[in-house]
Amino acid sequence: MRLFVPAETQGPEQNSQKRHKSTADQGSGHSAKMAPYEEQQLCSEHINLVSRTCMSTLFAEHAHQKLPYCDDVFPWLHGLSGSREVPRACHWMAVIRSQPLSRGMIENSGLLRSSLDPHEFLMPWDYKKHCIESILSDVRNNLGLNSEEHELLTRACKLYKLMPFLVTDATAQGIYGAGAAKNRVCTSSSYSQPPQGWKQPGMFRRFDLQVAKFIEMSQRCVIYCLSESRHWRSCHCQELAVLLYAARKSLDPSENFQISILDTTDIDPIWWGTPPMKLTALQKDRFSQLASDFDIASFSNWDRDLFYRERLEISRMSSATCVSSESSTWCGNSTDFEIYRLNKGLSAQENDKVVHSMEKVHQEVDTVVTLPNLSRKAQSSPPIDNLLFSFPQPSKTWELFIHCTESSTLPELSTIVRLLERIKKDATIPHTVLSFPISGSIGLGNLNLASIKVILNTCLLIYSTGKCTNFGSLIYCSDGYTEVSFILVAFLIFAWDLPLDEVLFRLHKDCQRPFFLFPIDLQVLGHLQVLLREESPKRKEHDTTCLDVDPDLFSKMFFTKFRDSYHLAQLKGPLPSKILPHLYLGSLEHAQNPKLLQKLEIKNIVSVGETMPWLLAAMSRRRSLTVSEADTRGVTRPFISTVVSSSQITRVRASSLVGGKEGPNVVEENGFRVLHITDLDDNGEDRLLSQLDDILAFIDECYNRGEKVLVHCMVGVSRSATVCIAECMRRLNCDVLRAYLYVRVRRLNIIIQPNLMFVYELCKWQEAQGKPLTVDWHIICRAISELNRMYF
């Protein structure tokens, strides 16, 4: 659960991305309206003022613009700028905030739609490396700035700790960027370097550059603040305007654009992304309230803070579910634990209200993606908290909590023994939180007699709590699946007396529980299952006393080769990701495992740019292919490593699979219907849009048949993820950003990474469906970049 409290004061020159800070002292308060500005000339002829009426027109024009065609902006969007003419969109407008709100207001409120921060597109100034006076002297001479403009530019650079260059400026990056010569002070901009080639690794996923790219393409940049002061007295709008003018002109001195300052604080309500809010909006009316008014306003502004929605979506997707009714054992996430703890303090009447409201939404809503904009004033029913969060309602009160964290070690055996003795003696257990190591942290080297005894008796304690007392257990971790999967699966092997692979399928299909096991987990559990099943309550009756480990059985389990009929140990995850009830997203390795797909009841496959060797082998046996049409060497190899490039995988031309017929390449083989998409690499050049409708039509046919379909490419993060995003846009009736978030969360520990071209094509596809973009292209890119920043 995310609790919000005010943080320290911060000025505009520092990072302003945090959501809930009090702001620097720029005035005595905030007013929605102010008196007209007194007549006074701006210091630069390159800057003008924009009235409220003109701003309304600009917003309307911007909202009605369609994205340029792909050929008009690619490959220019991929790389740094400097050699190719900038594409132009006549009525695009960039909106940039110069400073946060005044004291007593939440800093990241009072944001206009698509509002940008200068730190998102200008190069940072490192005073240890850059002599700013020398740099600005060169800029002044090159651009012909007057003394007042030079003074404003100097103040702006020192205030914001930024230089007058866009991060996309290839020449500036060569001189002052991270790749420039280190440990020396740069004083001259005479050096010139050609732009970096966009085909270099990683350049066609430079989502972080797209805000600056948008600044380059915009015909007008409007700077605003909501200060009560005059723009030419004590706010920073004019300084930022000159800084932005210099950055644009430094990149291309010949281009025409307008830098404007909004000359009013009388804001039309439809302009707001997040309206101005006082610090009191962070407060909660009652102890058990989860979402503050600011949280609700932030959620409704999809321009910003996708990380917050990602956490909400994860908490919904992995909310607590019962994995063993016999032992009253549940698995969930940290949000479930916090909500349960908070609501235990409610009165019986208040708790009844919570339960009643949850009954209305539990079956209807399992995602925040489809929620409309929320408002506390709307008095929505059910309550907003119940729309944003899941409220677990176990049949037995939870008293035993197994908390898996990165810093945890195995619990003390003596602690587990005391709890087992308490259960045996009094048929009860005190409120207990036991820490447990995370998945992937226990290797074969850790499996000594003592550690195995702790794992075995932890499983016995969980089972005995639900079986021998009136209480239940919750196994939980931060996201509900990553850290918790090892102990969860170990317990279920013990409780169900089933082999590892059968436990995984039952957990996935019957319990509908997300999990993610690392290869080392599968290896350890493969050996450990021998002992877990031998001591299972399905085979033996336990009196809840501590279980001992037979030394002979301990030795035997290391020499027993565990069954892996589905080759799970070779897969990452190890199952493909369930995105929708009919839609799975996976890798070529998943598609290359027909037995696994049959176990998951998947009868249809969409191969996006990759070809399954087993399909080639089957077609070869039917003599559907000639030697000249496909190289069949090695096609019987059962699995393919994901580190192999797609160019090394045997490909089949569309005419080879469908006998030269036009249209989608649908092949029926070995009980599977396979749609094969050819000539599509993840290279930033190849287009998916022309084939997307055919793919979605095939998936829709599977859906109408009541059949499941696996969509795969090589790894399952770019080409196939793009297809799944499109299917979610259609099926959930949502836009690109919401569908991206939905798929991203359900891919679990594998981060989806569609390239810029694919995301852009999804935006164009949304426009083709008659649905205008509700979030601008550059804002979508900023959100993706922010989400990925913590992982790369």
C-alpha cells in the first residue's frame, strides 16, 4: 500500500518528478485568478505572450492533430538530431512549466495537460566539467543574443542546472554529453561530431529522447506558471523561455518557431491534467482510508506517474487468492497485508460495509486500466478505495504471515517448533510474521540438512495452522509473485502430494495464481520434491510435532533425477504469460513445446516473425517444402536458445506455408492452427501495422471458438507484445498506454520492450479505429522511459 506524506521543500532547479512534495516559497498562496498584467515590455523580442483565448485555440488545434505517417518521422525519431531536416507538425504545441506552486500547495499539482519539465529535454550542467560562462559566451555570439537575453540565459542555466542544448543535439552531446572527454573542463563549442547512427544497438528504443524530439517538432512552445507575481518580476517563465529559445536555435539556426508565455492564471478547467491542490489533499478522513484526494486526482491524470498505476495494477492482478482451502492458505502481495491489517481495526458495522461494497465489484473489476476518471466529489458507489484496491476476505482470520523479502534468511527452527507445539497444545496460534528468503536465492549449495529441515517444517506449520486451528495463513511479498513463488510451490508440493510440474499447472489453471520461478528454483524444487512428498499429509498423519529428515532420504533426493516431462527447466517463467483468458504471450521456446501448450489447452499459435522448428519438421515430413524452399538442417532440435538471433532461425516464406496463396499464413499441424507472420524483425525498420488486422482477426476467431491462442516472437517482449497490446486495446476498449500497462504487468518478471516503431504504429492504429489519442505520443514515451529506468 502506498501512504503519502509531505516531503521536504524543493526548488525548480532540482528533480521535480516526485509526486507529493511541498513546494518552494514563491508567494504567500495560490489564487485561481489574478488582475491583468501591467503593461511592460518583455526582455526578448523572440518571446511573446499568449492570452487565455489564444491558449484555448491552441489546445483545441493540438488535440485535433493526427500523428504524421511513419515514413515522415522514421528513422528520424530513432536517433540524435543534426543531419536530417526535422519533420514538422503545424499545430503541435509543447506545454512547459517553469516552476512549482507556492508554499502550502502540492508541487506536482497544478499541471496542465501534457505538461513538461525542462529537465526532461535539456542537457544537464555539470559544474565540475562545464565552464558555463564560456559556453554561454559562445552561444551568445552564435545566436546574436542581446545583453538582457544573455543575462536571462545565464540565470536560467544556473537556476535549473541545465545547459542551452536539447538532449537530442548530436553536436552538443559529442562535446558535453556522457560520452565526451572526461576529467576536463569543456570551454568551447567549436568541435563538431556527426550524429550517432540510429541503427546502433538500443537506438530504436530511445523512448527517453522523445520529449526532446517533440520539442524539436513543435511549432510553438508555451511556458507557464501559476505564480501570483508578474512574469517579468519574480517568476522564472521569461528565463526559461530564453533558455528554450537558445536550445532550439543552437540545434538549427534557420528554423522558425514560437516561444510564448501564458499571460494568465485564469485556467480553463479542461486544460488541467492535475488541478492545483493544497497539502491538506494528502490527508485521509479516516484511519482505514487508502486513497487521498491527491491520489485520486493523480490517478485520473494519465499524463504522469505511470509507476503509481503500475503498482495499483500489480496489486489488483496479484491480489490474495486461496491456494489451499483445506489448510486455509492464501497467497497475495504487500498491499493485501496492509489493507487486511488496517481493516482489522474497523468496527463490525464498518467491516460489513466494506464486505458489502466489495461483493459488488469483485467479479466485475480486476484491473484499474478500465476505470474512468475518478473524483471524490462524485460520491461514486462503490467507494473509490474499493475500485483501486482489492479487499481480501478470507474464510478464516489470518494469523500466520510468511513474508518473503530480499534481506530475509531462513527462520529459526526453534521458532517454528514453538509454534507447532502451541498448535498441538492449544489448537491456536498467536499473530506471527515469519520472514523467508526470496525465490532464486536458495541454491543446491544451500540445501544442507538444517536448511531442508527448516523448509519442511515451515510447510508443516502453514498446513497445521489452517488444519488444526480456527485461523489461516497468508504467504506474501511485494508484488505477490516474484519473491514468494519458491516457498509457495514447495508448500503446495507438500500439501497436495503432487510432482513439481503438476503443481505448477494446477496453480496456474485451478488457482489462477501468478507465479515466477527462476531456473535455480526449478532445479532445487525438483530435488526437494522427493522429501516434501514423502512427508506430505496426504501420505502420513502428523501430530504437528517437528518433522525430522531421514539421512538416507536426504542423500537419495540428490541422486534422484526429477521428472521434467514438459522441459520446464529450460523455459523462463516457466509458463507463457496469461494476458487475457484466451490470450497468452510467450517466447519461441514456449511455442517449440507442443506438449506444454496442450497441457495449457492452447490450440492456436501466432508466430510473429519467427518459425517453430517442429512446424518445419512436420511440413517437411508431409513434403510441403522442398530443399530449396527451406533449409531443414537441425529442425528436429527440440529447443532453441533465446540468445540466438532471429536471422539464425530457419525461416519459411509465406508462399511455402500456404501454397502460394495470398492472405494470412494459416497452417494446421499436430492439432494446432498456426498463423505465421513473415519478414518481421525487431530492428526498428520492419512494419507490423499492415498485418495487424489479419492477426487480430485470427485471434478474434479463436476467441469466438472459445479457444486459447499463444502469441510469440523470439523472446516475447517486442513483436508479440505489440500484438497483445493491440488485442487488449480492442478487448478492453482502452488506449495504447493503458493496454501497454495491462500487458506489462501480466508479463510478470519479463519486461516488455516494443520498439519505437511498434508503439508508434499502435498509436496510428488507434487513430484508424476512430479513437483520438487521449495521451500525447511524447507523453506515452516519457511514461515508458520512466517505467524502464529503474530496471536498466
